[in-house]
Amino acid sequence: MAEVINMPKMSDTMTEGVIVSWLKKVGDDIKPGDILAEVETDKATMELENFVKGTLLHIGIPAGGSVPVDALIAIVGQKGEDISALLNAPAQKASAEPKLEEASMPTTSAEVAANPAAEPASLGSDSRVKASPLAKSIAKEKGIDLSVVAGSGDNGRIIKKDIENFVPAAKNTQTIAALPQIVAKESYTEVGVSQMRKVIARRLSESKHTAPHFYLTMSINMDKTIAARKQMNEYSDVKISVNDIIVKAVALSLRKNPAANSSWLGDKIRYNNHIHIGVAVAIEDGLIVPVVKFADNKSLAHISTEVKQLAEKAKSKKLQPNEFEGNTFTISNLGMFGIDQFTAIINSPDACILAVGAAKETVVAENGQMKISQIMKVTLSCDHRVVDGAVGSAFLATLKDLLENPVKMLV
């Protein structure tokens, strides 16, 4: 008997999926374990595994099509089997929504030049004026603006003789010299919203509008951390970054301030005993947050290696759900882009996210003397339903102490 294959839920936040490509075609014999297709979810591109034996009788969604979770995407059965009842079943129907990237045709100036029929209705002052093609051509050669020419043709259409008889209005000799005519066309390119970008937009909007954010900013002297990193890398087989040290320091700060390692669950607050640090990674489709689990128990070399591996998998869309779920606290670091300071939107279900800026040379006063130090600004975004100002401030004070005295992370 034929069996329906529905779009599976491949991550905790997935509501729909896009068929990137089919690896089997109608008529192919398939068995359990075969990979039927590649599916783009909100987090990654994943393989769709088959669990039934038979012949692929029907593909309901073409490559590029988007369908909700549990919608029919294929039917497997015996060759020649009647599947009309399955196709007509109301519960199994789903409309294939092609990806916008493929459905929408970008409009660029190059395409317009190659295909005049595709020219937008309004690309300049001349295109809004009724004129014959010959009149437009002569006007262009003579540098005449059609918008100031009176047309004598039907419905005020400008024709050849109107251009030939056109006499420009007398110019005031005291005015600024006429600028050269610039021939240009407005253009734009539109691309569709990926599954990942849709989910990012939805989740961040929900977080910003439901969680009452407040922000705490602190300056941290990074001189000792930078010096310690340099010394560590002289002995470590793995290159340790400042961000790796920040991840470790945050994890240890949460151990001392567990109230910041929490989540709002509506009718209760969850205080997590484990510490899973989400590290925001920018990829082509937006932002994804791989998770370094039990970060407080891991060495700097371990954290460094794991963060690099997770970032590489994120950029190639190879992250598995267990690698981007379960965060209890998130770090977003834009210091490598030269950003001094910023605020971040809380990554649900966390109660806090730490925005990290660049360490910059700054003149500071120390013991009555002026000196230059590497100062880094961090901003903690807090969900006021869970974390109040005192808890957030205590967390930042601990973090500052650890980063300004990194040797304390070893004891």
C-alpha cells in the first residue's frame, strides 16, 4: 500500500521547509536509508532520509518549492499503484510556494539595456513624457530636456518638428552655468527571503516586543588579557583568540551569578544549573548561534577548537540541530569589525545577551598618571522579567574582574 512522505520537522523552530534538490526521481526504486532530497530549514540545509521501501510514485513539491511542516511532499508505493485517493485527500494537499529568489526576477540597468521591453515605466524624466522614438533620439543628441518641450501631436505627444523648432528659454547670465546632462537610470535588485531570514525576523521581533529589554554598559581594561593571550599562544597548539577568553570568562561569571543564567517561561522562571554559551556567527543568510555546551568546564584550547569547528559548519550550513539548540546565555561579538559599542536583542529563551565591542587604545588615568590602555566596552541586554539591574550589574562586575585579572580564571 502506498505511503505518504510529509515534510518533517527538522529543528525546534522549523515551521516550513524548502526542497533544495531532489536526489531521486519518479520511478526510482528506493529503500530505507536512501537520501531522497536536500531540505533547507530555518537553520541549515539537511538531508531527507527515506524510511520505506518501494517505488517513488509522486513528487508533490518541485525543487525550490516551500511547504509547511507535515505537508505532503512525495508518495512511495508499488509500481502502477493507484494513488489518486492520497492525492485528493484534503489533509495531504499542500501548495508549493517557489522560493522568492527564483520566482522574482531582479531588475538591473544591464538587463534593461539588453531587453527594452522590460524597461520600468519610470526611469527618468524623458520616460514620463509622451514623445515619438525619433523625437526622443533627436532630443538626446541635442541635449534637449523633453519635459520642457510642448508637443503638437495627438494628446500633446512630442514629434520630430517640435524638437527641430524648439527654442530654449533665454537664460539669465547671472545664474550658475548649466550642469552637464547626466544620463542614468534608476535600478534595483530584489532577492527572496530565505527560510533562515524569515525565522530570524520572526524570533527577534517577538523577543524585542515581548521581553522588556534594559541595557547595562561597562568598560573593561583588556591589557592583561591581551598579554596573557600572547603568552598562551607561545605554548598552545591551538591559536586562542580574545573571543575564546571572553567565552570562558562569561561562563565562569555565570557560575558565580547563576541568576543571569536563566529563562522566562511565562508562568515560571527557569534557573539553569548547566552553562551553555551561544556564540553568534554571521553567515550569508543572517545570523545563527552555535552552542558551546558546558563551557565553564572546558579549557581555552577546547573552547577555541570547538568554536572554530562550529563556525565553519554554520557557514557551510552543516550544523545539526543539537549544535544550535539549548543555549542558556548568548554572546554577540562585533569587535573584529571595529564596532566600539552596540546593543543586541535577547536570543530567546535566554534572559541575557552580551554585546562585545572592540578593544581600543584609550587614554586612562591610573594612580594619578595618564597612560594608554586597551579598553573594551560590553553591553548586557537583560530581560527585566527575569534579571533586574542588581543581578546584571553583579554579573558584569565579575566579568570585568576576570578579564582584567585573567589569572583568576585558573583558580
